[in-house]
Amino acid sequence: MCNFPPLVNNKLSQIKCFWCPAIQSCSSKKDFLQEAWQRNDCDRQEISDLNQCPTETDINQGTTEGAEAEAETKVDSTLSWTTYYWWYVIFSFAFVTVSALLASCAFCCMAKYWRYFGIGATESPCPTQRHHRKIQLSPKIS
């Protein structure tokens, strides 16, 4: 367990924090870094021995640009997956709504056709026409 008093305030210094070299961060494994911790296999390389903990200087200067870019890319891919998930939810809802509307319109058109030719029920299934004045239509005879 690595404890970094200069990096955290006194209230947080009592939280168990494990250092992961891959993401160059300390995590309790139940915080906002939990996904990054699992994605980078930090359980295999976590440091829990105080003698192996990096110093504050190591934390600030020890990160290479490549490691930062790699960690940033992995976080960005998670964000984009979340974004794609919500787009999927939105478009699925829209598809179901539009499909239901089209089916309802088709049903109303069929009912009008059936009523016109005297087929089926005389009551209109269309919600907009139930309370309107009924017009008697007769088939056209040539």
C-alpha cells in the first residue's frame, strides 16, 4: 500500500491506495480508476510494499510520453464505447417509436379501406377518428 501525503489531503490519506506502474496512478480499486485498473491488468503489477513505492519525484517525472499516450488511448476507447452505447440506445428507441407509428398509420389506412368496401368492423380503430362524425361511404359503382 502506497501512501502519498503530499498528493492527498489528510482525510484521504487513510484510504488504502495501491500503486499501478502501468497507469502511473494510485487507486483504492473502488474509485473512478477502477476500469483503468482492470483494463491495464494492474492487479498483476500492483505495489503493496511501502519500500517499492515511488517517490513524489518519480511520480511527477517518471512517466514517459509513450505510457501517457497509451493510458490516454485506453481511456478514450472506453469513453467512445460508452458514447456508442448511448447512440445505440437512442437510435433503438427511435427505431421502435417510428416503427410503431408506421404500423399504426398502416392499420388506420387498412381500416378506412375495409370500411369503404364494407369489410370488417364498422368502428374505427384510429384514435383520431373515434369521436368524429361518422360519414357513410358507399362503394363507387360505374
